[in-house]
Amino acid sequence: MSQNDLTTTADDGSIDRSRVAFERALELHAGGDYVSAVELYGDISPNSPAFHEGQHFLGIALHHLGQYEQAVNLLRSSLAATGGRIDWANNLGNILNAQGRFDEAVDVFERAVAQAPNQALLWINLGATQDRLAQFEKAEHAYQTAITIEPQSQQAYSLLSSLYERQKMQIEAVRTYCSGYIVAPRETTTPYLLGKAYYVLGRLDEAAEVYRQWKQDEPDNPIPSHLYAACSRHNNQDEIPERCSEDYVNVTFDEYADHFEGKLSQLDYRGPALLEEIMARHFSQDAALNVLDAGCGTGLCAPILRPYAGLMTGVDLSGSMLELARQRGLYEALHKMEIGTFLKSVETRYDLIACMDTLIYFGVIDDLFAQFSAKIKPEGWLIFTTEIAQDETRSYQLNPSGRYSHTAAYLRTIMEKHGFECQVFNPETLRTELQVPVGGVIVLAQRR
């Protein structure tokens, strides 16, 4: 574009050369040529209507060129000369922030929000500056105010969530993040994550609706079908699947195999620690047991079981999980198969079967315990964990998490039916979810 194309005229019809200089300077400024822009900003006459605007943008350009003090002085003077334009105040505050002058930036933003209290961006920038100064309560208030003004501001939700996370307020961090995810879904939003966000917030009907639509769109996908059943509070007991389908388990854990152990650590999963305590108390490390790790996953429990094992076999549905278990080098054999199917297919009888954090994918466990009983030697051992159901009117329940829990009475009845004498039945917190303890039990039972 030529300079003539940018020429404007003054009221008397003459060329307003200051305006021309200003418009060309803006163009160069936008293109990152700050040196040339600074020269042109300097050509603007103090008598021109464009002078203060030119001074403002000159200050911004000088900041980019490292002339920080002069930049701030120009920004302050142009702001004062125009009666405190809010957008200019915002620019000044941001540049003070960029220079690490946070106290001065807070003062600028506080004056701006007092003048324009309904502008969410000002509150966001005020909160971010207070956050840098470790003024966490003030920053929280500023972010929450921004959300009240602009409920779809993902930026405000994200910053508030990060603040909570740094303050070790994990549940608030997760719920705030989920709230932002729901009000303004990203382009990469998946129905799985959207439904999960509703579930985290306790909005189960909305989670179920997301899964229902997903199930309708992908009728052959096992995940939405299971999660819909888990979150739908209108299902009758006979509408709840008796267990997670093999496809559901396979797809779910194949997709998350690489992140599985990290995820469990975030949940403070205590299964391995509980198993280690049981093994140390009741078994000798020279026992040379023939051990089956049923639902072995990535082999998380293998280092605990190995010292007690002469032979150790692992079985799991997820091939990706088994590949990680194989890399540990602690199993004599690994099998990709459903546990019950595997037990029916082998002649081996085991001294010990460990089934850690696996019954949570089964509702009805009668047939599985029949197989345990058939493949554990007389006086052999079964160790398992599961979540405990609070509703005593049902033997088991499918929870919104997608996991099953069982009543203590049901577990004892099933063990008695299939020839197991319960030696240890310890209530424990198996994991935490959103900082809420998930109650369960670790059981040591002996085959009669």
C-alpha cells in the first residue's frame, strides 16, 4: 500500500500529514518494525487529534525495543491526557506486568475495574497480577468476578483452576476446570471428556444425556453404552449390565495403557501397598508359590508378588497393558484373555491367586469365584480388593465412575458358597477420587 493510499484530509481539505504518519506507523508496528514505527510516531504534531493516540502506541513500541521507563511514562501521560481510556489502561497494566512491576500493575487494574466494573478482561488481568504477587484470595475473587460477568470465559476458569492447583486445592481445581470445559467446549472436545466433566460436577443426568447421544451416534462403541448405564439414575437393576463388557475393558485400557500407572498415582491408589502388607504378614518369601496375577494390567503388583513366587503367571484383557507388564521381566508367562475364560482353559491349580482392583469391573461375581475355587489348590489362597457398596438392598451396584462395588454381605456369601474361608476382611481406602476417599476392602481367603 502506498503512502498516497493512506492520505487523509483535514477539515479544510488539506492533507493531514500527522494522520498519515500515524496510520503508516500503525501498519509498521503491526508488522513488527518497531524502529520505523517509532520514527513515524515521532512525526505526529502535538496539535494533531492523533497525537495522544500516537504517544500511546509509541510507548508500546518503545517497550518492545527495551526502552522500558520511557515507554511507561508515555503510556501514563497519554492515559492521563485522555481521561483514562479503559483499553489504554489495560495496555499499561499488561506492560507493567511484562516488566515485572506487579504492584504498579495492580494499581492500574484496580483503578480500571473501579471505572469499568463490568469488563471481564480487566478482572482477569487484575487477578493474574495479584496471583503473581501471591495475593491468592484477591486473585480468586477477581477470577470469580470475571466468571460472573462472562460465564463462558475459558481463560478465567483456566486461571482459577491453576490457582487452586498451586494451592493444593485439587478438588476445586478439577471442578473449576470441568466447569470451564462445559460452558465453552473446545474444538477437541470429545463426548467422553464432556460426559466426564458433568460427572465430576455431579450433574449425572447431563452426563447420561451426553453418553446417550454418543451411544446413538456410535452404537458399536462399548464405552458410551457402559457409561450411560453407569450415569443413568433411571435404570432399574435389571437394566444394569452384570459386568463390564470385554470390549469396554479392552478399548479403555488399551487407550490409556501408557498413562495408567501415572493416573493411579494421581488417585493415590493403595492396592500394591495393601497387598505388600498382607503378603509380608501371612507368607514367607521362601514359599515358592505358583501365583496367578489375575487382571495383572501393567504388572504393578508383580514386584510385590515375585519374592513369594516360584512361578508367576499374569492374565489380562488389554494387550497394551500386557506389553508393559512383559517389560518388567517378572512373569514366566502372560496371557491376553478374560480371567474366567483363562481359568476354564487351563489345568493348572495355583497356590495363590491375586485379583487386585479387578472385581470393580464385575457386578455378578458368582461364576468368577467358582473358577477361582476350581483352580486354587486345597488350602491355597485368594487375595482380592473391591469397592464396597453402601446400598445394602443390592448385592452390587454400578457407580457413575463406571466401576462396580459390592456389599460386604454379598462378598461373604459368595466366598462361603465356593469353599473359601475368609481370614482377613479389612476395610480400607483403596484410592481417592476428587479428594474423596473411595472405600473398599482387601480380603485374604483360604480354599478349604
